[in-house]
Amino acid sequence: MTSRPRARAATLGDSDLLARVHGAFNVASGTWPLAGMRSFGWIFGPKQDIKRDKWLVRTVAGLLVSAAWSQLRAGSSPEGRAHARRTGLGTALTLLTIDLVYVPRGRLRWTHLLDASMEAAWIAAWLRARTDPAGD
């Protein structure tokens, strides 16, 4: 009797799926202020200095979309998974740090702590993710 390889369900522990889901989340997060600065400001707070802060929000949003695109296009090779992991951890650690530093200082509204919790969840997911798709 020959044994067949067991098919496994994709979970967020699968780095390929995690890269796609995290990349999609980051595309949405980065696109939001680009497409609707007013609603973004309503949730995350009006910008103190309109001329300075709007361009900065748009710059960060554009960089987030670029990083997300890189995650989405990383591929399912070992090198691609490693790239998606580095990109995912880098963006999540950066955004988490900014949230945790600037909310207590009063520069960012408390709602950024909601983002901080999501970023912490992405970090935890990447630290748990399998990088070897065959490994269970």
C-alpha cells in the first residue's frame, strides 16, 4: 500500500498565507489615509499642523503600501518567505514602537493603541509562523 501525502489546511501559522493576509491588511491600512484623510483623522485624530502632518501621514501610508506590496509579491520559495517575514516583522515593530512611544506623550490619539494591539498580534503571528511549508 502506498502512502499519500496528507493535505494540510492553510492556517495563519503558514507563512505564505500570513504574508498574504498581513500584506492585505497593510495595503488597507496604508490606502485608508490616502483615499480618505478626513475619516482617518476622525478615528486617529486630527493632524496638529495640517501642512506638516498631512504630507507625513501620506508618506508613511505610501511606504506602508510599498512594504505590503513587497509582502504580497514575495513568493512561496524559502527566500520569498524569509523576505515576507522580515518585511512583516519590520513594519509591525516600527508601527508598534511609534504607537507605544507617541500615545503616552500625547502626540497620537489613544485609538493608536488599537493599532498597537494589531501590530503586536502580527509580530506574534510571524514569530509562530512556520517557514518550512512541509513542516508540521
